Amino acid sequence: MKLPKSWSEIDVLQFKEIRELYSIEEVFAREIEILSALAGVSSDELEDLDVSEVSNMLNDITFINSEPSKNYKRDIDQWKFKPLSKLTCGEFIDLEYFFANDYIKHICHIASILYRQHTTNEWGQLSFEPYEFNPFERYDLFDEYCINDIYGIIPEYLSFRQDFMDKYYLLFNEEDGDEDDDNKPMTSDESKAQAEQKSAVKWGWERLLYSLCNEDLTKFKQVTDLPLVLTFNMLSMKKELNL
């Protein structure tokens, strides 16, 4: 029974499957299912083995307890990693959705946004394909690549995101109220204001885009295609100048 020796032998689809198996609470059942996935055999076959045999097999796959390589490839076949500094507003919003909803499960959706077809114009400038595709229709293009090829885009984006959120902190965080008021009973107006604030958070991105469109949804595509940094610089200016 052949088992992989490192993440370099694991493709993205297998990686996602293994990570999903960690949700199994019973330790032995989880270990058997992981071995089954890695060896490509039925879990029933493994359950018939001696405990010592299973233990030896587990010792051979200790690499799964660590992260895959963070040194991702910037070029994979016809795909090139788009620099995060060149993200558009629409790309950033979609990435935020996938990162907020289990980025391991959605790693291929994330890859489909960040890895793009590209060309070089007559002046030697690199140009990426426009974001006119649906990540849900394209994610399976990355399932068969080695997980080491793309895993590093996760910590790369998380680092970028932290720096971005820090830079535009005031746009993402409203001023907190007085902590001493937390236990005070709220008036009907205060309760209404709190409910409105929760709704504003829930629909934050939609409200932002609606505002940038000047309430004209025919301009939605124009807004989502704007450079992310330019968009948030303008929003910061409007907030600071109270425009």
C-alpha cells in the first residue's frame, strides 16, 4: 500500500478532502479515513489491519500535521498570479467572501480570481484578463495542481488583507460607544439604531457599491472594475473631508 511522503505528492482536491476529514470527532475513525484518502483504498480494508500496522502508516504521513509550502508558483501553465496591489474593488469583495466562508474549502475559487491569463502589449507591459468570469464556474481548473503550487496564496492574501485593513481602519470600524453604557437599558430609539447598525454591517459591501454607483445600478460594473487602492483612497478622502 503506497502512501505519499510529502505535500508535493498531494493535489489540491486531495488536500481539501483531507482537511474536511478533520471534522470527524472520533480520532481512530478520522485517522482511518485520512489513510484511506491518501492510499486510495477502502476504509474497510484498513479497519481490518492490526493497530501496529495502522500506527506505522500514520508515522509515515506526519507531514499532514504541517502546512503545505508557502512558496507558491507565480506562473502555472497559462496562468499568472495577479499582484495583490493591482486588485480591483470587485475582486477584493469576492475574495473577502471566500475568505470569510472557509478559505481552505474555497481555495480553488480564490485561485481562479488570483491566477489569470495574461498578455504583453507592444510596449512590453503586462496585461491581465478582465474579471468577467464566475469563480464558481472556473474553480475546478485548479483541482489537479499540486497543493504546494498554490497554497501560499492564502497566507500571502491574509498578510495583504491585514495591512489593508490597518491602513483603512476608519473605513472598516465605526467608533465604539462608551463601554459603561453596555449594561444600561436601551430606549426604543437606541434599539432601533442598533438594529440599523447591524443591518448596515450585514449589507456593508452592497451599501458601499450602491453609494459609489450614486444609486445608479447601471454603473455597477464600472465601480467594481475600479482599482481597489484608488477606491479606498477616495473613500478615505470623502470621510476625512466629510464630503
